[in-house]
Amino acid sequence: MVPLLLVLLLVLLLFGAGFAVKILWWVAIAILILWLIGFVARPKDGSGRWYRW
């Protein structure tokens, strides 16, 4: 009974990790798109940087 519970717990952890990694990939893609839009639409005042830091 204990090995079956351990296998089920492992499957649950791997499924949860896979779901979290998939969400993190979507967040990374969204940040990349925002960065590219900011890079293309930077101000023309000569500074060349659209971010403050």
C-alpha cells in the first residue's frame, strides 16, 4: 500500500511541476514580447533606452 501511495504522490508532484513549468513558459514568452515591443517603440529623444534603469 505504501509503494502505491508513493507512486501516486510522485505522479501528482510531476504533474504539478509540469503545469507550473508550462505557465512559466507562457510568462516568459509574454515578457519577451513586451521587451521586443519596447525595443522597437523606443523614444527618439536620443537616449535610445525605453527603460529607466
